[in-house]
Amino acid sequence: MRMRIFPSFGSAMASSFTVCRLHTIGRGSLVKCLQKVDTFLHRNIGTNVVAVQEEKNGFKSLNAVQAERQEQAERSVLISCRSRTNEKKFLKYIANYGDIQKYFFYESYGMYAVVEFANKESVASLFEGTAIPSISHESLVPFKSRLLSMRNLDSVDLPNQPSGKKRQAQTSIPINELIQRLSKEESIDQQITSLTEAYQLTEENCRLRFLVCSLLKDIAAGFFPECTIKPFGSSVNGFGKLGCDLDMFLDLDGISGKKATMPKSGLFLEYQMKRANLERIVTQNILSVIGECVDQFGPGCMGVQKILNARCPLVRFAHQPSGFQCDLTANNRVAMKSTELLYLYGELDPRVRHLVFTVRCWARAHGITSSTAGAWISNFSLTVMVLFFLQRRSPPIIPTLDHLRDLAGPEDKSMIEDNDCTFVSDFSKIQLESNTETLGEQESVETRL
């Protein structure tokens, strides 16, 4: 597999003149390009490891990141506004309801603003100042959502004057534009870094993804008041590309009383529940109800499909205000652990994400992967192959899963559907092999080919 990936990887990410012309040059030049890729992986390994170790104190686990993002989303609202809205007047009006922590504008079937307040009480205050629209010829479902519309706010004074708002991109740049950008870089290192910066999820896009999950949780909370809806997969594992789908997981494990010990005697209360023979049937029933609610009451949720007989039952829909294609699942804990593992590998060394983005870009450009259904290799499979390659380097750049399992403590124990999903989650326990000496003579690229 190494032979298949890296020659073309080198052709896509070589020096500036080689980006567009590698297919026309000979084998000797190809080997030189591959040696540059190999240099990228081996350059200053000892220094990089030391730097990573110095950052351990600032490392956040995926659970900690998700908790922080969810708390931010609970204090946020999504507002549809006119494209010529005056930014200063907009902020002045919203600030009447509370201090604004962060905000940004973006486009998706219109102009939208995400506003994060400093505290959750400001959202309730904003609700008090909003009204349900009155349309005489239609019957409306009065469902209160944190998706709002701004009307009758003065536009900018001059019709042709820019509003000054910086609209955050929510999709990646076209491949032709990317190639032109990479051709201007002076080295393969700079090309790989530039590609990653162009494709990876932005801070604003991550906030928007968690806000969509939070808006959906508002609907599900009518049936399960203590539930959470978490993004998983590419949205949070660090390998997501701008424009990727939003995969969500309905988590009911945190509901109080679910794992409480039943007293042997005395007066106590218990919830009354309907029972089913299989956990799969329970999952299907839950998603069927939630899917119907999203279809009937979810503002901006279009084309809702309840795909309940799939191997992993799900509800699929398009969230028009954000532009995301969404999949909602339940009881999908293995996927959550896979997300956590990929996030951990990406945090161990920044070159991991850089290389994964590069290989994925090469694969899409050469028709090996596709966004349409078919017999294509998946991005997840490509990512796993890159991780395996990095585990087999000498010295290894990332540890094997067996090593992560050996470092796990009792608190990391995880058995899901008879599958051992145990690995260490505490970054400080992972001892990367430090090698500050100059690397010896490496196996030549030409030999491996």
C-alpha cells in the first residue's frame, strides 16, 4: 500500500513547478520528489517530539472539547438577516439583551449571524423580545427555536457601500484554485501546510456545527429532557474538511436515574417505561419519533428521511440555514470511540493531520474517492492507512493501538457490544519516543518503490 500511495502523493504535493507537470517527468525526478516527502516526515523528529511534550499541559481530551463547545452552543443563537444589514446597528440591538462573547456572519441560502452571549440568561431575555410571525393565510406551529429572523433593522446608508462584515467561508476552495495557491509555495512543507489550512474546519465552522446539534437537542429534549446530541466523525476528530457532512449522536446515557441502584426496601419512585425485545427496536422507535418532530417542527430542516432499516438506523436531513447535510444516529458508541481515537492521534503530532489532508486531496483529485455513492474507498479507510504508515516508520511517529491499550487505566476501560474499545485517554501518559540525535542514513525512497 505504501508503493501505491506515495508516488502519486509526491506528484500532487511536490515543488511549485512540479505540481502541474509531474506526470510528464521521468522516474528519477519522481524519486527526488518522494525524497522531499520523506524529508517532511523525518525533519527534526526530536525537536517536534519535545515541542509536543511541552504542549501536554495544554492538551484537552475530546470529551473536554465537546463539553466546552456544547456550553458555548447553549449560549448561542442563529439569526437570519438581510445581506445589507448594518453590522454596528445589528450588534447594538442584540447587545440590549446581554453581553456578546463572540459573533460572525456567513452565507447559506441567505445571510446568517451566529451570536454567542456571555451567559445563557441572555438567550432567555432575547426570547422575551421576539415574536412568532403572524401569517393570515397559513397555520403556523408555534415552536420556539433559537433560529431567529431579524427584520426592519436599518441597512447601510449607501446602497453600494460594503457593510464591513467579513463573511466566514463554510466550504472549501475549488481544486483548481487550490493548485494555483500551492504552485506559489516555495517548498513541499509550505504546500502541505497551505493545503491543510485551506481544507480544515475553521473555528467558526466548528461552532456552527455544535450550534446545529444544540438546536436539534432543543427538539429532542421534549421527550428526553436530559439528553445530549454530540457531533462525531470528521466534524470533531480533527480531520474534517470544510463542507463535510455533520454526523450526530443522540446520547441518552447521561439521563439521571438510569444507572441508579434500586433500594431493597422503603418507599421509592421509578419511571414507567415501555419495553422492547431488542435494543435495535428501541433505537428505531426513538429515531422514528425524533425524525417526525424534526420534519414537522425543525426550522430549516429539509428533506427529512427516516432510514431505520439500515445497519445503523439514522435520520437524514439537510439543515438549510447552515448548509450542512446531517445524519442523526443513536446507540452508535463504537463510532464515538473511533472519533476519540483519531482525535488523539491527530493531537500527538501536527504532521499526522497534514499528511492525512494531503493524501485525501490527492485521492479525490485522482478519482479514488468520491462524494457520490459507489464502490469508492472511503476517507476513513485512507486515514487509517496513513496512520498505519506512520506507526511503521523508524522510529514510529505515532504509537500503535496496542501500545495505547497497554497504557490505559481502569477509568479507560470500554467494552461496547463485546468489542474491547479500551485505549488511554490521558495524553500525559503517552510517552513518545524522543530522538534528538541526527537521524542515521534512511532507507532510500527508490528502494521502497
